[in-house]
Amino acid sequence: MSKVLVLNCGSSSVKYRLYDDDHVLDKGVVERVGEPGGGPADHAGAVRQILAGLDLTGLAAVGHRVVHGGRRFTTPTLVDDAVLAAITDLVPLAPLHNPANLAGIAMAREALPGVPQVAVFDTAFHHTLPESAATYAIDRDIAQRYGIRRYGFHGTSHAYVSRRTAELLGRPYAEVNTITLHLGNGASACAVAGGRSIATSMGMSPLEGLVMGTRSGDLDPTVVFHLRREGGMGVDEIDDLLNHRSGLLGLTGANDMREVLARRAAGDEAAMLAFDIYCRRLTGYVGAYYALLGRVDAVTFTAGVGEHSGPVRAAALAGLGRLGVAVDPERNAGSGDRFISPDGAQVAVCVVSTDEEREIARAARAVVSDGN
Ligand code: ADP
């Protein structure tokens, strides 16, 4: 038996899954980490609590989701002291994410001596971005000095979903061009040409791009200067506003798309506007990535909203008929991994259920068996 444990330390939660090969033996989430009244005091405590509750005999590896791998990490990586130091060096680029990931790795290492720990980076899939996609049009020396460039995130999901799309099409991955739309609490779009990420909407951080549950997505940077100068807000306050109190939450008071859809159906104007902003942003990215790819074989929706919200899928792609993109209402209302475009459509539209944990488990297993 060879088990792999996957740990995903988010800002206030730790999700875990224990696999035996591809079979899920156990899974769960510890929430309210570090919040007063309830959960464990910190991520180390949460991981300790998880490890204590699992039968880890025969554990071959632990796979850790790490949000920011910078330019250095382009593949899943076996953790040693140098790797931990390098992930620590990346904290300034991902102050909201990497510290939690690091705490989880450190705790698992301490509690499970001798078990290989593998870091799987959200950024890694996007290391193929061309320089013209990754470079912001600012002073080159300053960009270089501070590591300012587009890194992209959700890479594990975009990789899995684009590969799965090729499978559904019954064509070799290397020949298929896909636009993948990962719409969860965080949301990002990716243009994948023959298995390579060539454009993605999240940038130096997960803040850029699409409208998300609590993040604004694309914004004129002047908004930040204005809030600082005219609003007297501190940088951390603005950071918190744009990352945690914007997006659907800022527009409607609810960060959950189900709630927004229910209010919209009841005629709530703020919810109707939020839905339109959310979908219009998606339409714009699909159009832009269509232009960049030149030929698109499939547009694929995934994650909470992408997998479950027919109205978002239909509205995001409405009006793209001239591009050969259309949604069949009956298929759109169905469930499971499937095509939702009409038969004979020039561009397939797909829904694929993403599974980042399974991908991380596979990656961890692959790193460990390569090393032997
Ligand atoms: P995370 O990004 O945290 O992994 P998910 O991918 O599960 O989250 O996406 C979570 C979001 O999916 C929720 O906030 C909710 O808005 C949305 N969602 C889940 N189910 C539905 C549904 N049936 N209809 C519309 N939106 C849904």
C-alpha cells in the first residue's frame, strides 16, 4: 500500500485528502484557523490536529499546495532546507499565501520525519508564458529588482482541466487549443496552446483578472493612489479592501454566487449588476484569448461557479456565435463532465470538474518515484 496525503493550507483553513493510489481514504477541512473563538491557533496547530486523526502507516509522501513558486519553481519539487528557504524568499510576492503553505510544510516535516514532502506550485504551469505575456510595461530595472511580472495561478487546475478537455475531444493534448475558465472563490482564465499556458488572467498575485468572490480583478492602479491620497487609507487597508471586500462581496454584500443568483432572480438591482459585470469580464477574456490563440478547439468551465452555474456559462458566452461559440440550453442544464455546445459546433464548450488535490497527489507520487 502506498498512501499520499495532500495538504492545502489556505489563509484561514487547511484542507486535506488522504489517497491510496487514486482512491480517497479520508478527507476534510479544518476551518477558522487563527480566528478567535473556535479553530486551532495557527496552521501548524491545524496540521497537527489533522495528522493526529489519520492512519498514516505506509505513507509514501505528503503533497503540499504552494501558491507562489516565483520564477524558480517550474515543476513539483521535493522539499529540503534549500527549497524551504527559497519558498520563504518568495513571501514578499505572496504575503497572504506562502506563509500558511510554509507553516504546513514545516509542521508535516517535523511530525513525519523521513516522509518525503513535495511542494506543488500554483504558478508552475504558467512558466511557459511568453515574455510578452509575463512582462508588465513598466521600468525594466524596477520590475527586475522587485520581481514584478505575471506569474499566474490556479496552474494545477488549468493543467488538469485542459488535459481532460483534450480527452473529452478524443484528441492528443499537444494538438488542442483550449480556453479554461476556473471560476471558484478565486477565478482565473487561461489560454492553453497544445498543453502550454500562453496567457492567464491572474498576474503577479491572484488579484488581477476576473471578478471573484471577494477580489476586484482588473482595476486601474490609480484607484490605489486615489484611496491613499484622497481616502487616507493605508496600504494594508487597501490590500484588504481589494482582496477581501471587493468582487461579488463588495458589489452585493454576498461573496457566494448562489446567493447572488437568488437575489438577481428576485429582482435585486445590485445583484443584477454584479452578475453582468462578472459575465462581461468573462466574455472579454474569452474574446482576447481567442484572438491570442488564433484557433480555439474548446472553452472549458470548471470550479464551483464554472461547474454549477448554467446562467453564468450562458451569459459569458452569449453573443459569441460569430466566433463559433454557442451553448445548448438543455446540455447546459445537465450535470457532470460534458459538452454543452450544440452538435457540430466549431468550438466545443465543456464543463469539467476540477480536482486539484488529486493532481497534487499524482505529482507528489511522481516526484517520489522519480527519486528512487
Ligand atoms: P474554492 O475556490 O474555494 O475552491 P469552489 O471552487 O468550490 O471554491 O467555488 C466556490 C464557489 O462556487 C462558491 O462561492 C459559490 O459561489 C459557487 N457555487 C457552488 N455551487 C454553486 C451553484 N450551484 N451555483 C452557482 N454557484 C455555485
